[in-house]
Amino acid sequence: PDPTHLPVAPSRARPLREPPSMAAEMVGTLRALLQSDKWTRTTAEKTFSDARQQQPGATVAGLFQALAEPSVEEPVKEQAAVLLRQCLGKLRNEGSTWSQLGAPGQGECRAKLLLLLEAEPSDKVRRKVADIVQSLGNQLIDIEDDERPNNAQAWPELMPKLMTIVVDGSQTVGLRADALWAVKELLSSAWQIMVANTQQTLGVLKACFSAPSEAVRCYAGQLLCELIDQLERKEDRSNFVVLVEDLCGTLKTLAESADNAQINALLQSLQGTPALADFLKDCFGTHLLPLLSTIAKSHKEEDTQRLALEAMVSLAEGKPKAFAKVPNFIQATLEVCITFLCRLDDDLDSWAAEDDDSAEDEENYTNGKEVIDRLCKCMKANDRLPQIMEMLKPAIAGLFQVGGWKETVAGLAVLSTIVEYIEDEDIDRCA
């Protein structure tokens, strides 16, 4: 099936009206807003505010014209996008700019936004236009949780247009990525449409996971994780299990990239809610656990290492009993934590002399202790603490046997972290 085939209602939009001089005046005001001189900026702010109150339609039209004019400088276009987002915000407030545009003007805004998104060559400006699109869409679309419409009546052109751009290999990488990002941001309002069109959604995500662009693959992974977060019903989530291997492949290739921005973004989306944890629990041990453990232990950037460990422990917190049964999960998580605890300054005297503020620089050390604490807490609440204790006993003994100062400090850190969770009956059961 065509992944972009959603029913579209005919548009009733009619052009916004603006005086002939409005576009030039608007560009002048926008340029003045970017000046360093405070008086010039303040005057421009008042000019724009007055125009927005007195001539809302002409003001919005002027902003659209500034965005559509190729000769206007990029920073001026960015400023126009920021102000347009404000004009199209707080739709339901009494006297909002949106409410004063009327139905024809509102329809023209929706149409012009989609045209701008597709036509804008500047990455910075286009991302801001995509942000306006998702912001307006999230305000307009209101679907009940138990409904499964094929499209959004409030903006029927929106999802088909975005999906068409996303799967169109002839479009620029930046445009496809921005359209996919907008879809991801619309999930909180439009996830029901994605579920109603499950096969189309699967087709779009499958195509994006195989795209050459890292950004497109990353957003596909984020969209999948965030879509799963929205789905309360297990039968809805189960339709997307076929994409787990694609998600893992994307995670692996992004981890090998020179820039860690994309892998960090995807790891943040993997931080588990109960829905995502339930979705991943059956394949976690074979697919994601080896990847996350490797990233946490050996990625060149420490913030990426911490995000990988955070994904591991947050998923366990989402479904403690299920993840306690995942083969090697607890052991692998504890091994990462102990690896973090051993990553201290090589100079013992320098490390010992650090005050508390300086010691905060040892973020992996601190994070390792925190994750052991969180893992113990969630497993104790679910009667799985003895399982952790059994694995920690040889690990702690091994640290002290090594005899190095880092290992000794790590062993003491583990003991000080777990002591509050050990009660007399736990000691008897672990002995």
C-alpha cells in the first residue's frame, strides 16, 4: 500500500489580505528587531505589537511574504518564523491572532505553511517552519484516545503532505528529516492516525530506516520509540515489533558516527516508559543489550556512555520483573556501573585532594553509583534484590583482590551504595 495515501478534503483557503506596502514595512521591522541598538529594537517591538493587534491578517500575511521572498536575508527570515509561531500560538485564547483571521485566513495559513516547508532552501529557516507546522498541528488536532481516524479533520492536508515528503527520495535530506521530525513532534496529538494506518506507518518507517541520511534514520528511531510510548494496548504495540532489528541497526551505525548528536538523541528516546519496556523486553537480551553495553563501556564520548546506561536502567525501572528475567541483563548493567566507578583520575593524590565541587567532574563515577542505587531500589520493590546481591558479591571481592586504588575505591563505593538495601533477611538469603 502507498504509505502516503490518506484521504484529503478539498481546501477552502483564500489568500490573506495585505496592503501593498506591508511586505516592505515588515522586512524593515524585522531587520530593526535584529539591531544591537536597544532603542531601535524597542521601537520595532512596539511597531510589530501594534500591527499585530490592529491588523492581525495583514501582519501574518507580511510575515509569510518575508519568509517566501528569496532576497530576504536568512537571519531576517528566522526572525519572521519566530514571530509567525507566536502569532499562530495560543489559538484558543480569547482575542488570539488566529481567531481574528477567520476561517478563510486560517485555511490560507495552513496551506502556506506546507508550501513554505517544501520550498525553503535554508536548513535553519526550514526547521523553524517545521516547528510552526508541528506547533499549529498539535493545537488544532484533538482526537480522543479510543478513536482511530484515518486522517485529521482539523488539518486534512497535513499528515499526507508530511508523509509524502518523508518517503520522497528526490527531496533533499534536510527537508525529509525536517518533515519526519515534524511527524514525530505531532505524535502526542496524532498517534491515533498512525495506528489507524499501521501498514502505511510501517512502510514509512521501514523506508526511513534504510535511508542514507543519519538524521532521517535517527528520527525514524525516535518516532518509533515515541509512538510506542503513546500506545497503551499491547496489541497495538505488537504490530511494530518487526522494526526492532531496524532500530538496532540504526543504533549501531549512529554509534560509529564521528558526531554523537544523533546517537545521543536516539538513546534519549530509548529511556524507557512501561510501554516501551514491555515492547522491548522479549528481544532486549538478544538485540539491544549487547549494543547498549558496548556503547556504555567503549564509546569515545562519556555523555553517550551515560545515556546508554540510562537507557538500560530506565527500561528496568519500567518493567522490573520482566527485565530481571532477561538473560545477563542485571550482570551486564552492573558491569557497566563498575566500569564507570573505576574511571577516576589517574593521579591518586590529585583525586584525593578534590573537594566536592571538583569531584562532580567525575560524572561517570557518580552515575555508576546512582544507577546501582536505582537498580537495587526497583529490584527490591519487586523481590529481586537477592539476585543482584548474588552477582555483586564476586564483583566486589574481585575489586578488592585486584588491590589497585581505583578498584578499592570502586568496591567501597558499591558497598556504601547497597548497604541501605540490605536487611537481615536479605543477608541470610544471600549468604
